[in-house]
Amino acid sequence: MKRESRKKTAIWFIVTLIVALGCLGLSMIKTSVYNHAKHHKVLSGPALFVPGDPQSKEVTVDAAARSSTWTKAFDFYNEGITEHNYQAFTYDFSIRNYTKDEVAEFSFKLTFGREVYLSSAWNGALEIHQNVGAEEYVATVPDLRVFVPEDFTFETFTVEGETLIVMKAGDYLIYHPSASMNALEMPIKPSEGTTPGIIMYMPIGTDIEGSTLELDYTFHRLLTSEPLFWIALSGLAVWLIALVIFAVTSAQIRKYNERHERDNEIINESIETFTGFIDAKDPYTNGHSKRVAEYTRLIARDCGYDGEELDRIYYMALLHDCGKIAVPDNILGKPGKLSEEEFEIIKSHTVRGGDILSSFKSLEDADEGALYHHERYDGKGYPEGRAGEDIPLIARMICVADSFDAMNTNRVYRNKLTRERILSELESNKGRQFDPRFADVMLRLLREGRIVMDG
């Protein structure tokens, strides 16, 4: 895997991990904020007595008086009143949870609209706010069923041996539920509820309709109830699976690349050994095949080729003169002018090279470089006289690289050309001997110093 590809993959993994962890953190924050939010509901008048609707999907509260009542005679001024003038009501305050979340805590405040007398209450504690004179007296009674008047300074009234707490209009109580195992009013699970009860006396024929009931509560939402949590969890799962796949795939690719590199080394050494035999036939061109292959690879890389395709181009260029193995040494090394017959033998190395490489099936189109590297862009080359784009691309690259190396090295029949002459030949033969595109690439490589010329 290329370095750039590895870098992009690493960035992708980092970004996706940050996003997934961000979603997880956001889901935790949302859940925490939701659980700390305080909810408030106010009921008064007839709405006090309307039962909660399960379809509301809310937390509801309502008051309901039980049908069983009893009466007593309240003689406030010791006037000898015997006729029962006050009635005791048992009020049930039902808190129902019709949401999907658990109610963690709740309390309700009952502000009285008329004078009542508290008798008893169960399960939770009553925080009583009573206006006595010009001051408010506040005290919490843990259990009104065992109320001891002497422990408090409430305004009370005793009737038939029972001590009642006086609540005038404007006085209020706050009910704090019990979490003990006996009562277990908290928490309230979804679709469940609790019903605290309070017994109070009021004049016969009246009720607490003029009072106000306020409910305060908070939720305890589980993190698993937050949709964003599951999105984050899914994202992390996908990320982890992708990481495992990437690790396994990378290991396999690494092994493949190592094996591929070993194979390439074997192929490269084999081809270089073979081309070494060819170059050794002419001491003036020794190393020519490898230099041409290097120049061709630089041209191809500058044109955007990479990886296995670049290797293929290198090997084809390395083998471009393999047909010279069939050319007699006395012709290759002849210092004088070649006869027409000798020149035809020299020219035949392209066809012979193509024949040799035609059976090289593991290197795709291996024969094209050897067969066509002496074709000219203007159609005046050999062996077939092809022109322009009809000449295989690899052969057009090799043509430029091969001609440059011929000009840049001493030959048996002449010395190498000067730098200025080489640049001039490359420039003037664009569109004639050379494909202009590859000639321009070679000129750029020379001018930028990526290919070094002596002299």
C-alpha cells in the first residue's frame, strides 16, 4: 500500500473514531442534561380531580377522595356543639408515569384554598409551611400517623382526643416520597405509579377544589435509551470491524508486496544478467540497456505511471536490445561505415528481439519495446515504418531514451555529443523521430537535472 494511501486511510480512521466518540460523548451529555432537568406541573380547580390519561405519555398527578368518610363535631369556642359539622376525607394523590423513562425523584406541593385540618398521612414525609401570626413556621413531620404535637410548635386543634394541624388558606405542604423498602415510592418505573394518601378534615359539603397542586419531578433515562448512543455504538462497531479488516488486509498486502518484491528482484536480476550478455558484445555500449531502462522509467513516472505498470515498462525497456544477441560481434563492433547488408543485419535485431520476447507471456506485450523502438514518429523508421500513435506507447518512450543514451556515450564510430548538441537534437527532432510529448519530458528531466549529462 502506498504511503499516500496509508496516510489517507489513517486520517479516515482517526476522523471516524473522533466522530463516533463525539457521538458517544454527546449522547452521554444529552442523557445527563435530560436527567438533571426539573419538570414542573400545576393543577387547580376541577383539573385536580381528572385522572391521568395513559395516552398522554407524560407523568400525571390527580387527587381523588375516597367514598368512605366520617364526621366530627368541631367546637372551637367550647360552646357545647354536639352536631357534627366537619367531615374527614381520605385523599389519594396518584402519580403515574406514562413515559418510557424512569421517574427518579418527585415531590408535590399542595397549597390550600380554604382552612383544613390535617389528621394523618402515610408513606412519605410532610414538609408543612404554616403561617402563624406574621411569621411562617416550617417543619417536616416524618410520619403524620405518629405525630407528637409536643415536638413541634404548629398551631393545632384537638377534637375527641385527636390532635389536628391547622392549615389556613395560603398554607401549604410539600410531600416527600419514601424510598424505603416498605413504601418504595421511588423510583417510578415506566407504566407504574404510586399513591400517597392524606386524611384531612374540612367543613361538611366542601372539598379541596380551591387548592393548587404542583408536581416536581426528574427522570432517570438510561444511556441505552438515547438513540445517539446506539448510533455511536454502531459507528464504533463498524470502525472496529473496519480496523480488523484493514489490519488483516494490510498484513496480506504486506506479505504479497514482500513476495512481489522478491519476485521482481529475481526477474530483474535475471533480465539484467541476460542484457549484460548483450551489452558485453560491444564494449562501447556496455551498460546501455540498463541506462535506457532507467531513463524510460523516469519518463514514464513523469507521465503518471506507477506501481506494477512502471515495473513492466522498466523491464520492457531493459530488454529492448535483446535481439542484438543474434548479431555477429564483428558487425556490432565495426569501427568503419557499415555496408548496406551489414546495416540490414543490424536493423534485424528489432525483429529478432520481438521474436525472442513473443513467448515471454508473464510480461504483457513484452515484444513491443524490442520490435518497435526504432520506429520514427514521422513514419521513416523500421522495421514496419509505423508512424505517430500507431507506434506502441512504450516503444515511443524507449525511442527517446535510447537515442539520448546513444548521443550521450562514446561509440566505436564517434565520440559522445555535447550537452548543447544533445538538447538541440531532441528539440529539432520532436514530431520527426520522437513523439513530441516524450521528447518534452526528456528535455524537462535534463534541464531540471533529474538526468545528468557529462560535459
